Amino acid sequence: MLPPPTVFWPDDVRTSGFCFGWTKPAFCVAGVVHNISEAEHALAALDGNPQWMRLSQSCGANPVVLGKCTFSHERPRHPTLELNATESYTVIYYRRHAATSLRFYTLETLDPAAEERSASQKARNTAYATSLGHDFTRPITPPNPGGLNALVINQFNAAKTVDTLLKRNPSRQRLPAELSKYLFDMMDASLYVPKRVLALLRVPASLSHLKDFSSTVQQVDLRAEQTAFLSREVTPLRQQGLPSVSMYSSRYTNFFNTVWLILNDITIGVAFGSFLCENNVVLARWLNHLVEVYLVDWVRGALHWLDSWPAGLKLNTELSRFYSHAFSDLVGMWGSVLHLTAPHLHALLFAFGTLCAGGLGMTAAIALASDLLALWTAHIYMCYFVARVLYASFLRTGGSLWNLFRGKRFNVLRNRTDTWAYDTDQLLFGTILFTLLAFLFPTVLAYYALFALLRLATILVNAGLETQLAFMNHFPLFALMLRAKDPWRLPGGIYFAAEYNKDIVPVLVVKNKPVPFSTIFVQYIRLWSRLAAHYNPLRLLWYVLRGERLVAIPRYHMRHFT
């Protein structure tokens, strides 16, 4: 025997009359009217309503009159139904929400980055779904006629809108709609000048690669991308032309999250920019002192210390002196360049303080700090590059000599190591090279270790700045506010809960399950995974030992981590 059909009843409806709603895939009541003839006439007139036309496809069909409902004083919450299609039924309650409240039900947790997926990803998903539909071996599960599926969820979300349209009483929604339209009109007007500037500034493709080398250029490019995103989204959000509340709410949340991030960035930037402008001379003097003491004098002192047999380690005198003098001259040359630019640092800080206070925000100051760090440590990178090349050459030479002593040779055509018979003069020459390599390798290793550690420290500091920049540009501030203030705006699924009223008769209510924090911060979990994988200590140690080049994580991965 089949169980009785389920009737989903709106929990806020407690009046008797004629109920209307949908019959498939389950009985879903949208509201109650008192006059059946007027209800049928209004339901027939829904086809010409533009607001209903946007919702009709997601609801599956037009609503119809389901039957008569009666409420008694003894059981004010439990309706007595006289449905046209059934006599026995099971009532489950749900809550209706106005479309302007942006509260809705959903079966699954919404992906916060769903709107940011590329067109190619969507095309791949569509192609996969099409091919899956042609798979005749796939078992097909018949749909449950009275079950709760995505179509019923869409009917839940559209019930309040349909009830308002039938009763022709939009006064309760007029004020929020007018305020929302006025707000988007203001944003559209404020974005007019940035849109025109972006249209005029057509950056050549050859200059677009500068953002891979400069954090400041990348931050300006990101701010331009955010402005283009806001100008692109403001029109559909103002017109409210999206087919479902969930899609509109997702784009609404992404839009205002970007707005909040920009406004907070500008607010913090105004305070920090004022601080830079008021203290630019003191800060410039302090930064110049740090650069001269720790990035120039300390490095030259470490080179002289290595050249004087540190801790009893006797290095090769001639090679050590060559390393020390060459790197000291390189550091001194770059130090003289920094000394020439030092008097202009206070003007640079004042200019960037003005720009930060004028609208670029705190992120521009962090990007400037990252670029200044790269500029001040350029001599360390050059010394590290030279030392690494020599160290890697010694390692490759040592590997070749090891194959020589074992009677092996690397076959480049087959990409493998084969057995080979060497002549006596070749073995003698290999022995001489090995002796020379054994005497010179400790000196090469000592200087390489010094600059590898300095390079590693520079990369870690730069990684901290880039991570802070990524958090300030993409932090889900608006989503967290909605999660704390109104969890209905960010649903993560549904569940059934039993509620008890005064007559101790339990009823089932469909309730919203708030989206988990792990979903809100899913982008930062991915970012942290990338950072942990790239800056894994064992990986960095292996790169140092092998003489591989130590590089920071690419800025593209820090920016696009969705």
C-alpha cells in the first residue's frame, strides 16, 4: 500500500478558504484565498505577468486551485483539507519568504565561487552531462512522485511571490524594492567615471606582463578587474531579471562582498595614507638605516667573515677571496645605487600615502612594500643566482665523475645510464678533476649556503605580504556578516525538525541548515594548501640541496585560487 501523499503547507497561513499551489511532484500550497472564482481568474492572468514569467520555468507549471482548507480554534495550526485529488494526506510545514528578503531554501550547499567559474569549465560540465544522457547502461531511478526535490524547493521559494501577485498587494514589497533600485542607481552613477577611465586606458598586451613582476601593477589591475565586475553586475541586480532567488542572492552576495572589501580597504588606506604623509621623513630615514645596516653592511660583513676561515673551517684561500671580493663589490655597487635613491624615499612615501588616502587603499601600501622589498634585495638575488649556478655545476660534475668511476655513461638518446669502458687517460683525467672538485666544493658550498638562506628569508617575507594582500582582496566579509545576522540568506541545505504546539501534537517543519564556515572559507583553505605545498620545509630543503632555484609562489596562483 502506498503511503498517503505529502502536502507542504506554509507555516504562516492560518486562515480558512481555498488553497492554491502546485500538484507535481508533490502538493505544495502557496497560499489561501477566500473567493474561488476570483482565484481562478487571477491564476489564469499569471501568464501575462513578467515577474511570474521569470519564475514559471523553475516551478515546473502554473499554480492551480487545490481544494478547500478549514482551521479550527482547537487546532489553529493544523488545517483540515478537502483536496480535489486525494482524501488522505500528510502535512509538512515550510516557511515562505518574500523575494526581496533574499531568503530561500536549497537542497545543497551553494558554491561561493559558482559565479566565478570559467566558461570552459561550464562547457566541459555540459558536454559531460550530454554524454552521460546517452549512456543506456546507466541505471535510471524512477522519480518519487511525492518526494522533496529541487522543483519543490523552487516552489517553496516562489510561494510568497505568487501569493502576493494573486492578492495584488505589492505595497509590502514596494518600499524595499524602491530602496534597492535607488541603491543600485547610486552605484551605477558612481561607477560611471571608473568605467570610462577603463575604456580609455587600453593597456597593450606587451605591458600586461608587468603584473607578473610587480605587486603594485597587479593590485592596480585587480582593482580595475573589480570595477569591471561591479559595473557588469549592477544592471542585472538592479533589474532583478534573474530566474531564481538563489542565483540572485549568490550574485548579490558576491557583489556586495566586493563593495565591502573595497570600502574597508579605502577606509584603512585613508588612515594609513595619512600616517605615511605625516611621518614620511621619519619613516624614510628609518628605512634607509635598516637597508644600509642589514642589507648592505651585514651582507658584506658576512662575506668577510667567510673569507677568514670561520669556526676553524679552512676554505680554499684563492677561491674564497674571489667569492668574497666579487660578491662584496656587487653588494657595494648596489648599495651605492640605493644610497643615491635614499634621499628621494620620503617623496615616494608621501606620493603613495596620498594615493592610498585618495582611493587605492591599504592593499596598495602592501603592494608597494612588496615591490620595495624586491628592489632592496635585488643584490641578494643576483649573488644567489651566481652562487647557485656554480653550486649546481659542481653537483652535475660530481655526478658525471661518479658515473666515470663506476664505468657508466649517460645515454642521452635513450635517456638512461649504460655501461661503458673508459680508457686509462680518461680515468686519470677524471681522478684529477675529482681531486680538484673535492678541494673546491666546501668553499662553493659555504657561499652558496649563505645566499640560499638570505634568499629563503626574502621569499618568506614576500610570501607573508602576498598572503596578506590576497586576504584583503578576497576575504568573505559580507558573507560572514550574513552568516551571523541572517543564516537564511546563506543556506547550506535543509532538514526536518519536529515541533510541538499547545495540544502536544508534533508537526514536521522544513528548516534551513546554515552554510558551514568551511564552505565560506573554502577559497582560503585552497590557498593555504597551495602555500603549505609550495613552502613545505622539506621541499625547500630538497631544492637547496639540489641547487634548484628558489622562487616565490606565482602571483597568479595567489590571485586566482578559486
